[in-house]
Amino acid sequence: MKYTQLGEFEELVMLVIGNLGKKAYGVSIKNTIEEKTNRKPSIGALHSALHRLEKKGFIDSHEGGATAIRGGRRKRYYELSAYGKNVLQHAHDLRHNLFTQIPGLAFNRSSDE
Amino acid sequence: MSELNQKPPRWADRLLEWFCTDHYLEIIQGDLRELYQKRLKNMSRWRCNLLYIKDVLDIFRPFALKKITPVHQNNTIMLKNYFKVSMRNFVRNKSYALLNLGGLIIGMVSVIFITLYVQNEKSYDAHFAESEKIMRIRHDLFRPGGELIYSRASGLPALAGALREKLPGVEHATNFYQIRSSFRHDENAFIENNVLLADSTFFDVFAQPIIEGDKNKLGLPNTVIISESTAQRYFGKSRGIIGKNLVFTGSDTSYEVIAIMEDLPFNTHFEADILLSNYHTPTIFGRDTDHQTYFNSWGTTGWFTYIKTDLSLTEFNERLEIFTNEVNKAHKDQRSYGVFIAQPLSEIYLTSKFRDELNKTNGNASLVQFLSLLTILIMCVAWLNYINLTTARAVERAKEVGLRKVVGSDRRQIRLQFLMESMLYNIAALIVAVFLVWATWNMFTQFVDKPVLVNLFGNIQLWGILVTIILIGALAAGAYPAFVISNLKPTVIISGKFKSSSKGIFLRKALITTQFMIAIFLCIGTIASYSQLKFMLNQDKGFDMANLISIRYPVSNDPDTPAKFNKLVQELRQESTVTGVASSSGIPGILQLGGRFYTTDRIEESLPARRMFIDDHFFDVFDISIIEGRNFYINNVRDTINSVIINEQAAKSFGYEKPADAIHQTLLEGDRALQIIGVVNNYAQVSYQFEQPPIVFYFNPEGAARLSIKFDEGESAQILSMVKKKFEANFPDSPLQFIFVDEFYNRLFNNDQQFSKTATAFTFLAILVALLGLIGFVSYSVSQRNKEIGVRKVMGASVKQILLLIANDFFKVIVTAGILAMPLAYLVVAEWQQTYVLKQSLGFGIYIFPVIGIATMALLIVIGISFKTASRNPVHSLRYE
């Protein structure tokens, strides 16, 4: 299977979605990213990425949960699709492989000695 | 929580709603709201708003935008369908369609005719090569104190030469003087009215093409250039006559034809059949100088001066001022100084209106402007018509629209359909209009009374205007109905609950009111202009011009002429059908030359007045009343020496309080002492549009230029042939030149008459269009109220009551239109009347009458149409309830 390329930010978003489980939606994803990485993506950038991911089929969405704070508007919850999980795993493996082959980095100190 | 009530800026939300696609709108807005509330806990409201706006703007990315509907693949096929449906609708509702079409056709026909006419008027003098460089230089004469003595369209003999030499930037200059004389070649003799004394510089400025010969010799002694048609008249051909001779009967001199030029087209502000070398000017005018001296003098007027220059008008005027000052310095005259004014050639025909203009019908600019405005008004009325009728018909098309929408058409397509339909209407109207114009072409030329550029098809400007009209008509006028119809909601229509909205009805009433406002306004204007004209024509002119024929003194070298002339006069007096014969230097309507006079007690200040030389029958023949003193007596020797009669205006300007005071007073003219023996009323020597000039009448029974013959009622044809016979018997050399005084005088009002005629014609058209609109509107309204009328009848209303009900509605419309139109018309009419010296006090009648007239017509239409419905058995209308 040919896995499509995953952008860095997209990967980040997918990881956060994976972490948030059932509670992943626009604002929560944004907050988590801000907490964990000190990056502050705008809502527009975030939704743009979510749109791309959904189009590629990496994530699924369903609507739910209107609250008063949102003026009665519903949220869209996102979750990783099976395909998405595969892609994420593949990307992780790829990075790990290449990373471990780099001489002189923390993991491979032993090869120096 | 109070915080929940704080909302982000509404406009930012609206912006978001505008561009964001539905799929994301709700969730994104929700997210933004949530963020907003959370931020409010830590930041000021203001900052939160700012962030909100930033976020909204940030959302403006491709993924979030509303999709523009993709181009439908079946466009061309749909157009065919629209066309088919339009045709079917047309056929099904022939009467409405024709009404609509009729209005548009009338509008377009007016546009075409008016445009052609205006183009015609504006085309004057443009045919000369480099016409934009040509200017006429005219002059005004002032007294040292700054008081204006006169304004003239012409210049002075030395002006052309001086301009050429002293004003830098003047490429060429020429001048000419118009004379009338008779010419002869072998047996062909004619009196020519369009003879210009000129030289070859004429062609430097007016590059009129030469057919044969050499124009450069004009100006040498005994040279003449004639036009093609003139050549035809004298020589029977227009080629191969170079070198032949033409005899100028005035001085019995022979001139050699050195060239033939093309006829000047009708759209020129002057006419020139013969260009006579101006070398002989002093001789012709009876002056005892030579050519050189004459053309260096600043002593006479009547020399029309033209120049060709590359300078712009402002630049030229600057230099002209300097030039004027130089000339005035060099010719210091204590009694007057002159001012020269430049007139671009293109403006002369339309705007120049001085007393000595070469073309008496100059100055039509206001008519041209009026017509342009009129055409826009008529077209507007036609368009309003279209909008009205089409929106009213929206209900009929509602089912069709509803169904289309249900099947999947979107609003854009529906709009396109109706725009196409209106485009079809407009194009159809144009085709019929062009055909009508072509068919009634002759009637039009007759109406306008001059040749019109027949460039109906090659006329780029005209077609440009027509295409613009179609575009505006189809798109702008068609857009409103298209929008209205496309906005109909299919659910409402199909459920059968659809009815015309009240807003729609109001708009339609407003449109009809506007139409009638325009029609009433035009009606008032036309009546005003017509009555002003009639007023002027019927003014007591102080003289009687009916049954009066005036002939000119023969042009002949026969030394016996005066004697023969007197004999003719006596003969004419013997005729039974002739009631009176008078000889004079001029008649009412022809401007007389002026002189200056001094009254004995005002020696320093000379007063201008016109001079007329008359006999003792003059006042009688023209029925001018002598209000003080007496007429000339043929047997009174003193009368022939120094008696004069003056008119009321002269009496006033010479300083006599009452006309009676003038009697026996002495007037000084030059070194002649004249005694006033009588005063006549201020008869209209010049057109009634101007103030009458002061006139001094001298008794000169023999030196006449004109003979005026008064005859019995109804004898005009016989008189003419009799006079002609006698005249030609006595003066075979000189063909008879005659006019009927009443026709001649009335021609002075030509401009106003044309104005009135045209205004009437087009007002009629505007009213017609408005009435067409009314017919459509009424019949439609009535059919809408079918059920209402049915119910009323069941409840016991009589036919009359129903009619009154309907009529009342429209009555209000027309009254409103009238009330709105009247003040507007009043302002315009008052403004326009300022241009006339003599105003008729127009009573309120002219405002009320059109309203009543149009209201009556409209009412008749309304009643006529609703009668059928009103008298119908209610069973038929209510059957389907």
C-alpha cells in the first residue's frame, strides 16, 4: 500500500486527536496543541488541516454536543479512522527507523564506544 | 451568567455567514463562540472582539468558502427552451404582449427619429476640411463708457487682413460679404440671393472642392467662381465653361468664370452660389476709393470674417484680446470702441443668433437639447411600462416558475430565462421600429422641413445608441421583473396560496403614477409652448400683413428704370383688385439700416434710430396708425425736403414724454435739420421676440427698394400673375422677386414653430405609451379582482357601483400624478418663458386642463375594460370556489 505523505502539522493534529479519544473537536484540539507544544495554531489553520485530513480519509467525523456556550451550535467530533491509524503508525515507523540509523545521537551512544 | 450575554461583533458574524459554506458554518461559528467566551474570562471585551475578527478573517480560506455553482453543462439547450417558452407565452397572451411591445416600439421609433434629427442639426459645417480649426470673428461696438451699441455676427473689411498679419497663430483668414443681384448669360437671367464678394483666401479657410478651373485667381478683376448648380442654370452644363462670361447686371460688368466649385451642402450655415471677385467692392458699393483702401478701413460692418488656426479657443482668445486692444489704440475713436469675439465654426449654427446672421434659422440649440431630453423621457415611460406589465403578469407565470424550481432550477437560471425574454422583446421592438422608421421616412423629412442624413444603416452613432437602449431595456428594465419572479417561493405557489404582495402592488401603482406624471408634464409644456406661439403670432403687431405682396425694385441698367417704375406703380394703382400700393426702402420683418440723430436740446449725445424711406401710401397700405400729427402729403414740398415721421419708440428714446410733444420738434442728422410731423405706433418692424427699434421715416416717393401691394381677399393668385406680367413687360432683364408678407413675417418664428410642432408630436407619443400601459395595468388588475367583484355582486352591488370602485382606484393614481407634475411643470415653464420678451400670462388653465383631459381618457379606458367584468354574472367568477 502506498501511504500518502503526511504533513508535520497534520501529523501533530492526528496525534492529538488520537490522544483525545472521544473528546476531539476544534477547540479541544487547539487547546491541547497549545498546552503540549507551545504552538498556537489559529482556528482557521486547524480546521483547514482537519478538512484535509478528512478528505484524505485519515479521520472521520460526526456531529454532536451543542452547548449554551457555543450559542447552541453543535460540535464536530473527530476520530482516527483505521486507515488513519495505519498511516500514523507507518509514519512513526519510518521516522524511528531513520532516527536510529543516525550515528552519534542519544539512543545510539553505545555504537560510539 | 452575564458573560454569556456578551456577543461578538455582529458584523463579523454576518461576514462569516456570508462567505462560509454551510458544511462548516455551524461548527466553526460554535468554536469561535466558545473561544470568545473563554477568552472573556481573562481579557477585555475589546480584545476578545479583536481576536474574534481576526479569527473570522483567518477562516477565509479556500476550504471554507461557499461553492460557486458550477457552470451548467446544458446551457445552450436551456436557451432553446427559454426561447420556446417565451414564444408560447407571447402567443398565449397576445394582447399583453402586444401592448408591451407597442410601448417599446413607440419609444424606439422616437429615439431613432430624434437621434437622426439631432445628428442632422449637429452636423452643420462639419463637412469642411479641418472644420475644427475654423472660427468666425464677430464684433460688438461699445460707447466709451462701456454701453453696448450693437452686437454683430459680421466683422469689418480690414479685420481679416489684420488678423492674418498681426495675430500669431492664424494660419489663414478670409472674409466675404453677401449681396443680392441679378446675373445674365445670353438669354438666361436670374436674380441671385447668395452672391458672396470674396477672394481666393475663401478657399484657404473653406476648402470647398473645385470641379474645374483654378481658384487662385479669384480676387483679380472680373473673376467669378460659380457653383455646379448655378452653372447648370446659366450654361446648361457644369463642365467646359471655364472662360465663359457672366454679366453682373448691377453694374453691367462682365465677369469671367475661372472655376466651378461643388455646391455647398444644405448643412452649412451660409449659402454661396456665386463667388464674385471682391476687387470691385468699392464700385459696387458706390464708394470712391480703391480696393486697397477699402480693405484697410474699419468703417463698415457686414464682412463675415473667418480664420483657420491651430490654437485652442482659450489660447486664441488671449491673443485676440491683445489684438483688439492694439486695433482700438490705433484707431482711436471718441465715439466708440470695438470688441472682437471668436466663435468656433461648430457652434455657429446651433447657438449664434445675431441680427445679421447669414442663416435666419440659427440658434436651435435649445430645441436640440429639449429633444434629447424628450427622447429619454419617452423611453423611460416605455420601460416603466414593461416593468409594470411584466411584474403584474408574474402571477400567471408563477406556476411555471414553481415547477421549474421544484425540478431543480436555481434562481440564476430563472433570472436568465426572464432576462432572455426581455431581450427578445427589445430586439423584436427594435426590428419593428426600424421598419416603421424606414416606411415613414418621407413623412418625417417633410415634417422636419429639410433634408435629413439618410444614413439609417451605416450610422454608427445611431446604432451605438440603439444597442445601448436595448441593453438597458433588456437588462435594467428586464432585471426587476426577472428578480421578482425568480424569488417566488415554489412551496407558496404550488400550495395555491400565492397572491400578489402588497409591496408589489404599491410599486406598480408608483410606476403608473410616474408614467402619467411624465405624460402630464409634457402635455403642460406643449400647451404652454403652443399658446405662447399663438400669442406671439396673434399679437397685435400694429400693422396688417394679410393680403399683401411685396416685390423688389428691378435690377437694371436702363436709365429709364425710375420712370418706368413709377409708371408701373400708377398702373397697379388703377387695378380694381388692388386696394393700395406703397413704395418703401423696407418692410416689416427686414432690418433697416440705422443712423444717428441729435435732438436740439441734447446736442452732445447722439441717438440711434433706423431709417426708412417711404411714400405717402405706406402707412395706409400697412394699416399702421398715426397716433399724433399727420402723414406725408405728396403735394407738400417741405415734406420731401425735411419732414420726418417717427415711431413711438423713437419718441421715447429721443426724450419726449408724450408722443404729442414730438410734433414740430427738430431732429438733427449730420448737418440736416429735420422736422417731426407725425408719430406712428410701435408696429412690429422686427420679430415680436425683440423690442422694437426707434425708427425715423423719411418721405421719398421715388427712391424705393420695394413695392408693397395690398389686394382684395382671395385674389392672391390672380394678383401675382397680373403683377408678374406687368413687371416683366416693363423690365425684361430682371425676373420678378416677390414675397407674401404674412408668410415672410411668420417665418421669423420658425424656430418656435418647429419647437411647438415637435413638442406636440412627441408629447402625443408619450401619452400614447402611458395609456397603453394603463390598458395593460387595468385589465390585469381587474382580472385579479375577479372574485372580489363576484362577491360584491352577490352582495348586491350594481354594475355602476363596481365601475365606480375600480375607477376610484385609478382616479387617485392620476390625481397624484397631476399634483406631482404640476409644480415641476410650473418651474420649467416659468424658466423657459424668461427667454421671451413678451410673455403671455398663462393662466392656471394650462395646468388643470391636461390633467383633466388625460384623466378623462384614462377613465374611459378603465370603464371600457372593466365593464365586461363588472357586468358579468357572478356565478362565473365564483364557480370554482
